[in-house]
Amino acid sequence: MLKTRVSLLISALLASGLCLAEDKAPAADAAVLPANVTIATVNGVAYPLDVFRMFFMERLQEAQGENDPAFQQQAFNEFMTMVVAAQEAQKRKLQDAPDVTAALDVQRLKVLSNAALADMARGIQVTDDELKKAYDEVKKNATRIEYKARHILVKDEAEAKKVIKELDKGADFGELAKKKSEGPTGKNGGDLDWFNADQMVKPFADAVAKMKAGTYTKEPVQTQFGWHVINLQETRTAEPPKFEDAKPQLTALVQRQKLGQEMSKLRDGAMVDLNEEVVKVSPKTDEAAQPAKTDADKKDEDKKDKK
């Protein structure tokens, strides 16, 4: 067994699983190593490989980096630092501090909750009928209008009105954009390519939605970026993806919906005994408990009041 100080660099080699060595090829395939195999013993305490694997995967996701030797080395050193810091906390009896105990309880709840949700999700079956129903709903909401437009962006309204007058006299919009526009698209003739209303700030999107293809705004449009003169070139209806292409996303969507329903059942079936000295519960008023009044009910009441 190799013994070293934490401060020394250790080469962490991760392929399909994890191996640690020092200038040597891994002696065994990490993928077949048992999860409880010891990765390191620090001050007499053994730490299993699966603990480091979990730490490493979390760090890899957080960093969104590449699983290369430099990152593996960094992650291993961070793990060792965490280990010795945790051991120091135990020496100081900090695990008994109320805030530390509460934080540990929260982390345990999170881990168990995520494990339960993942296990429940694996057991959820999705039928073709459910997928088709979800697809019809998505298709109904996904169909939207897209716009192809150009714009000229200037600092003030007076300058924008001058641009409009030049366009009224027959100036070429693209050439005018190259000369006058202060936005990043000016060099390309103000071309914004295809976009939908959600991709633009509201005043710009509202103005484009009222335009006809082939026209430009007769009044400048103000946004937080300045004053715009807009030329709408074309519109089209964006089509949703085909059913077969969307199947993976639809499956995940239906699974989330079913999982939400299962969780609602669990919550509704849970016996909860609240400490009312800590949790203040607003009592239901008689008015809140009554069904909503219809227009007919209100008319009847008005008639009674007049009598």
C-alpha cells in the first residue's frame, strides 16, 4: 500500500471507472472494482472508492469541464482536502453543533428524496397513447409565427425619424443600416434572421406582430437599446418536430407528469401533525368554504335586497 502526504500530487486515472496509481498503468479495470474498495486511508480512516466516485461526478457536473488528467488531479486533491477538513471538524466535535446537525439532516433528506424520485421514475411506464396525447398538446402550443426582419438602431427619436424619411424617398434599407445603425447587426445590413416574439423585447415584438411583410415602421420603436426602424421581410409558421423525433422528450415529459401525480398522492396521504406553536395555520373562513357564487345567485340576492 502506497503511503504519502496529502500535499504530494497523486495521479488520478479515470477511464470507465477509477484507478489511482503513480506513474503506472492501472493493475485492474476500475469498472469491475467493488464499490467498497478503499481508495485511500487518511489518518487511519479508510475511504471507499464509491465515495470518491460520487464526489468526482458532482464536481464534473458543476465544472462542466472535460474529464482529463488535470481535472482528475484537481478533483482528487479537493477530495483529500475535504477529508482532512472533515476529520478536523470531528476532532472539534462540530458534528454536534445544532447548525451542523441541521445541515447534515437537510443533505440526508435531499439524497433520500432524489433516490426515491429516481427509483419511482424508473418504474413509470409510458404508453404510445399517452405519448400521442402529449404530442398533440405540445403541437397545439408549439405552433408559432416566426419573423425575418432587419432593423436600424439609433440613439434618439429624431435620428430615427430622419432614417424613415430617407426610406420614404426610396433609400435602400440594407445600405442605410450599414451607414446609420449603431447595433451589432448594422454591418450586415441590420439583418436579424428568423426569430419568434419570445426572443425579442416586448416593444420590438409587438411592433413586428402588427406589420405586413415587405413594410417598414412609419414611426420609430423605442426599447431599452435605443430607437429602431424595422423592416419586416417575411413571416412563416414554425412547425413542431415530428412525433418520432420528439419521442424521447415526450417520454420524459409524461414521466415527469406521472411522477408529479404520484408525489401528490403521497403528500395527500401523509399524516402530518403540525406544531401550531411554530407553524401558524390560517383557519378556513365560512365564506372561503362556500362554493363561488354564480351570476344568477348574485341577481337573486340583488332582488331580495330591493324588496
